[in-house]
Amino acid sequence: MRRIISVLLENEPGALSRVVGLFSQRNYNIETLTVAPTEDETLSRLTVTTTGSDKVIEQITKQLNKLIEVVKLVDLTEGSHIERELMLVKLKATGSQRAEIKRTVDIFRGQIVDVTSSVYTVQLAGDSEKLDGFIQAVGTAGVLEVVRTGVSGIARGEKVLSL
Amino acid sequence: MELLSGADMLIRSLQDEGIEYIYGYPGGAALHIYDALFRQDKVKHILVRHEQAAVHMADGYARATGKPGTVLVTSGPGATNTITGIATAFMDSIPMVVLCGQVASHLIGEDAFQETDMIGVSRPVVKHNLSVRHPEEIPEVIRKAYYIAATGRPGPVVVDIPKDMTTPNERYEYSYPKKVKLRSYNPAIRGHAGQIKKAVDMLLAAKRPVIYAGGGVILGKASNQLTELTRMLGYPLTNTLMGIGCYPASDKQHLGWLGMHGTYEANMAMHHSDLILAVGARFDDRVTNATEKFCPGARIIHIDIDPASISKTVEADVPIVGPVDAVLKEMLALVKESKDKPDASALASWWKQIEEWRAFHGMRYETSPDVIKPQEVIELLCKLTNGEAFVTSDVGQHQMFAAQYYKFDKPNRWINSGGLGTMGFGLPAAMGVKLTHPDDEVLCITGEGSIQMNIQELSTCKQYNLPVKIINLNNQALGMVKQWQDMNYESRHSQSYMESLPDFIALAEAYGHVGVRIEKKEDLETKLKEVLAMKDKLVFVDIYVDRFEHVYPMQVARGSMKDMWLSKTERV
Ligand SMILES: Cc1ncc(C[n+]2csc(CCOP(=O)(O)OP(=O)(O)O)c2C)c(N)n1
Ligand SMILES: [Mg+2]
């Protein structure tokens, strides 16, 4: 099953490589990984999406917790949560395609953030399925370049992951 | 406050940490530190002949004393030479701090002379590693390193020290921190009371219980509590290779050790049990055999300080995360005050069954009128040293024979590389033990393959007068490899022979030691007595043993606990 694990990590050199190293060392999957400092500059927030059986996921969270620099973590998929990913896409846009693309972008509530006579650059945020859906809708033939940030997530409601 | 250079701060920190010995080898990036070492005499440095041996020495010291060992090496090749030793300590959870020189900060990343990313290289085999980024941090980094190494589930910690952190003429205020606080590292200090209660209820209700104890009992200094609880319950106990000595081997409740080369009775009891109390053990593949066939009728209580060890390979029914000594103490108290008692009649028939298994096989081997059997060498050594020696071993058949036939009644005396299985561990580990236990007998049981992996340390032994006894069970082959080839590859002995063995006697003498060769069975006892009488001499005893011997019992690959070869021809 796909899981989103959210980690508070000491914002120190080498901490990220320990997390990444752990995944390859123990043969765990990483699908996406995002990391950036939080409002408390001594902490980074890292989100990793992974897949595995319940047993594997349990090991992943336990092994992550064992890393000295991991302060706290939560498996967001255990409760209701919000996940977002940002995508920038360059699309071939000439002639009648231009209006068609514009319509699709509107339907997906994206924005065209850069324009040339033959190219649109589109920005789109949402969960990973929505971003996949957009690519499908415009058709891969017209896609020149895709950049995705990977998933960030947060729990719904009052729950917070903090010190 | 005192002003000290980074190098002096480092050595002062070691003094304040109470470190007596460090094992190491100098080189460019560590020279400021070596100079600081020279200008004091509290911390003693042992100069090895290869950095790997420094780590195994520190490891032997740590296993015998329960205190963290310390290593000091230079950058690049000095640091990379420690990796096998660090990985050995990591796999067996041995507390240790490895101080590595590094090129000066401004050179890092430039492929400078003797630059290696030691933080990166060591990462998968350390509990943690730390770099010094400013000389002023040194006392705190050192305090943290020992704290992390020795608490929770212990392990090795590497500290990377760029040369400019130890510059002699830059001085800073020195004070050694009394405490460390790490917000992200808080090992459990006691187990969950509800889980402990549940475990005790299950324990007292069991009909066919087995206690399965591991190295965690020794690391967690919980042998007394374990022994008391086991005796109070009257239950059978088996321990792992790493747990040898955690419970007296001469006691009748002790079934010997379990797993691949464990006793018949221990493996049978495990397989047929209805309740397993696992204490500081980790259900590794050399113990469980095929996990899907593991102990089908047993419910499992698992106590461990490391939550990741619980339900990793075999699912626990009652997990208890906590230090084994504290948890066992609470269990003892509950058992004492409980009105439930172990089911005496169920226990009696369980013991009857176990005694039948014990009588059916026990530990046995066939003797020969003229050839020396490796097992009898170990039995004799055990007798001649009253089972009180510190015994280190290398890896191979000799290791298994030593573990099977030397009966340890005390913890911290059986010292071997169980997790990584590192040939070359035995001699330096014995040296680390002998240095701090000069009055105890220290035996290194080895094979002619393994001993050659760190034989250069005979020179270190001469320098520091370390009269260990090296017992070379010379079967003229990489015996364990050969055994597997006999069993699985129709005796195709691919590269498992040593075709040009050195004259070990001459070699020992060349290093200034004594060498004794034993080839005849009738000489064995007298010669071993003579060897042990040479208290102040390192003696290399080269014993020609049966070249065709195999280690039994041996579990059948991918079978259950109870599927074993008992000899070359008997399979159960
Ligand atoms: C460093 C290292 N290399 C290879 C092995 C694989 N190995 C395990 S036992 C063994 C043979 C050991 O031979 P010896 O020391 O003579 O012991 P014996 O089995 O003959 O008693 C080998 C090569 C190992 N454990 N460690
Ligand atoms: Mg051999």
C-alpha cells in the first residue's frame, strides 16, 4: 500500500543522507521525497511516499525513528490528511491547441505561468492523481517537459506534528 | 577557565570521560592529536599493526568489560581500514567510539591527499557519526559520542575530526559537559507496565514454555535478573551464540544454545513450545531457520531495547520495549506476588520430554584412537581452565566447536563476531581483553585461515607483553567452507584448501613468542598443560586436528527449527 510518512528532522548537514541511505540500505522504496526547513530553523520537514506491506511500513517507521536526527514522525495515511504536489509542465501550444490547452488548464484549476508563440508553461497543484490526470488529458504527445516536486502532506484537523 | 587547543581538548575530554586505553595508528591528519597524547600520561595508547585490529581490540575490551572502547586513526586509508571492525561491532551492538582524523576543512571535497568521506563510508555500519565543525565543540561532541555509543541499544560511533580543528596554537575555553541532552534520542528506560503484566500472566499459564535469551542480556547487564527469573519459574532456557554465558551453562535448566549449530534439545524444545519468552534476542536467520516454519505452536513475548528488533522477522504477540534488566526486574516482582503459579504437572511432563531429547542426542561426537578431534581440544581446555577463561574466537568450524564445548557459566567471557562473522577478529579481541585482565586466562581459539587475517598483531603482543594463548585448530582447510561444499556441492572443494601454510611455530618465534605444535593425540593433555603453565608467555599452539570433521548438529537449510543433521548420516 502507498504511504505518506512525514518526518521532523534535525536541520543538520548529513541528516538527509542518513534518511535516504536507510531506504536504499534496507531495500525500501522511495517514490517521492521532499524536504525543506520549517518555521523553526533547527528543524526540517521531510515527506516521503513509499509502498510496502504493513510489516515493511512498520519497519520503515521504526528504523527511521532510530536515526538519531529524526525527532518525530507520523504516517499520514493512518488518518485523514491533505496531500499536495506542485507540477510545472511545458506544453507544445500552437494553433488550435492553444485554446484547447487553456480550457483543460482551467478545468484542472491550473495556471499558465509563461507563454511563447509555441509553448505554454503550466503550473498545477493537487494530489498526485490529479497531476497524472492532467497529463493524460492534454496527452503526452504535446508534453515537452515535466517537473514535479513530490508530495507534501499534513494531517487534517487539530493534529499537528511538532516538538 | 583553561585555554586548550582542539587536540588537547580532545585528549582532556577522553580523560574526563574516564577512558584508560585507546587503540590506534598515527598519520598526517591525526598528528596534532598524537602530539597531545604524547604530552600526557593518563590515556594510554596501544599501537597496533593494522587499524582493523585496533577496532577489534577496542571491541574485545568492550565485550569483556561492558564499557565503550576507543580507537584513534588517521584519515583516508587509516579510516577505511577500520570499516570491517566497525561493521563487526555494529552487528553485535558493541559500544565504541572511533576517532578519525580528516583533511583540513578547506580541503574537504577537493580529493586532497588521504581524503575519504568517512562520514559517508561508515554511515551504514554505525549507530551514529559526528563531524567536528569548530574546535570549541570538541568536548560536547566527545560527550555525545560516548553517550550515544553506550546507551539504548549500544553501537559504534564515528567522530570525524578535520586537521584544522586540532591546530596547536589556537586555544579555546575548555569545560567538559556533565550531561548531554538530545531531543531526538531518548532510549526507553522502562517497559510498558500493562504489557509486562500481560506477559507474566501468559508466562504463568504456559504448558511448554522456553526462555530464549540473546546477547542483549549481556549488553544490558541483566544476567542476574534472568537467572533469578528462570530459576524461580523452573523453565528451560536456551540462549543464542551471542547470549552464551548469560545463564550458567552447567545448570540443568540450560539447554545449550539454539539455531543452526545449536543443540538438538534446544531446537526441539523451541519447535514444540507453546510460549517463547525472548529476551534481548533478535530472531535472526541463523536462529530461526525458515521463519514461516518457525515454532508453529508458540506465542511470543519479546523484550528488547530496540523496537525495530521486535516483529522484524518473527511477529511478537506481546512486544515489550525497554531495558532488559528493568523489565525482568518488574516481571520478577510480579511473578513473586502473583497467586498463580507455573502449572507443575504440565511442567513436569515438559521436562520429561526435554530430558528424552537430551538423552537422545545431547552434544556428542565420535572420538578416534589416533586423530585429535577439535571438540576434544575444547573440552580439555575447558577442564584445564575450570571453565573460567575469557575465550575469543575467529570464524569457522573452530568457532562453533568452541561455543559448543566450552561451558561458560559467566557473561562477558565468550567473545566472538556473531553477527558479521569476521575472520581475523579473534587475536586482536583477545589482546583487548588481556590488556585489562592481565591475571585472567585469555584464549584465542582460531583456525589456520582466520589467524592469518590479523597475524601481524603478534608484533603488538610483543610490544605490550600480552601473553594470550592462541589455540590454532589446524585442519589445513577453510573448514566451514569445506563443510558446506561437502554438504551442498558434492565435495567440490573450490578454493577451500590452504596449500602453503606457514610454519606457525617459526612464525611465533620470529615475533619473539613461543610456538608449540601438537600432532599426536597422546601429547595433547600434557602439552596443553605446559602451555597453560607458561603464564607470562604468548604461546602459539598449532594443533593438527581431524581434517574431515564437520560441525553438528546442523539445521537443514530452509527447514524448521527441528530439522537437523545430527552427523554426516543421521537426519531428523
Ligand atoms: C573476512 C571473512 N572472509 C570470509 C569469510 C567466510 N568464511 C567463513 S568460515 C571460513 C573458513 C575459516 O577457516 P579457518 O579459520 O581455518 O576455520 P575452520 O573453519 O577451518 O575451523 C570462511 C572463509 C568470513 N567469515 N570472514
Ligand atoms: Mg581451518
